[in-house]
Amino acid sequence: MTHASVSIDGETVGAIKKGYMLLVGFAPDDNDEKLDYLVHKIVNLRVFEDENGKMNKGLKDVDGAILSISQFTLYADTKHGNRPGFTNAAKPEIASPLYDRFNEKLRAAGVHVETGHFGADMQVDLENDGPVTIIYEK
């Protein structure tokens, strides 16, 4: 439902014309079972309009793609003080392989996936059609 791109140092490293932009963060206890669940939910989500204007089509029905952006800041803890804490996010040595496996599982499910670079300072450009914003947690 979007046109999205991600750049690093002024160079576009990933872009899609139609599909989903995913901001992806991981917790220390995330595992392949959770990845499989999320991939199934995301690939089968029906939020694109059919000929009757109902959200009834999925990503594959509209030849859509995914732009997957690693985003540990999703796990920011802002309960105390004015500076967020990120101890709820998985450490890079856990999160980076999870991110890679997540994207490979999406590709294995038949979806074209573009990505940013894990841990990089990325600039993300998004034109959200709708907008439809959904949070997946398991």
C-alpha cells in the first residue's frame, strides 16, 4: 500500500513501488517459530482493495513487494526519564541473524523483498496509501 525506499549515504539500497514497508525489531527471546508465524501472517494479510472496494486482496494478488527495515528502536522503553532505553531489544548478534532469516523466509514464501542494511544509519522515504498500519507481535 505504499511507495517506499531506503537510502544510505545518499544511495538508494532498497525500493518498492507497491506493497508493504515493514519496520522490524527483535526481542532477545525471538526465534524461528515466531518468524514463521509472522511470515505467514504478513504474506497472507488481505488489505488491498478488490473490485468492490473491500480490503480483500493480499500481497501476491497485487504483485506487491516488501521493503524490510531493521528497527531496534521499536523496543524503546520510555517509562523512566527522557532518554529511551533499548534493553528490551535483542543485541545485534541475535537480531542480525534473525533479520536475515526473516527476510529469507519472506522470499521463500514467494514475495520479492528489498532491505536496508542492518545497523546502518538509513534514511527511509514512505508514501503511505491509506494509510493502513498494523502491528504484529507474537
